[in-house]
Amino acid sequence: MPILDHAPELDRPAPQLPSIVERRAISLHRSFELVVGDEEIADTAFASRRFHNLLPPN
């Protein structure tokens, strides 16, 4: 059960994600976002993470 993890605020992963998630060989089971409340990284793109749980097709 692969899980993709990326920072949605970064420009680099955004265009690559649809080509991975929309493949017929896998299906998106669920996705969720985690926002870290750490003052050290609050003003960076890494304060927010998005996770996509992928499954093989049925």
C-alpha cells in the first residue's frame, strides 16, 4: 500500500502528482493533509504535508 507524501506549497511536485494518481494501474484510496504547528517551519512550504494512500486496482 504505497503512500505519496509531498508539500503542496512546493511548485515541483504539483504537476507530477496527477500523472501518478490518475494511472489505471493504481487507485486513490484516501488522501489527507497534515499541518505542522511548529514555529520553526511555520513560514516555510514544509509546514503542510499532503498524503495520498494508493491501492492496486480491484
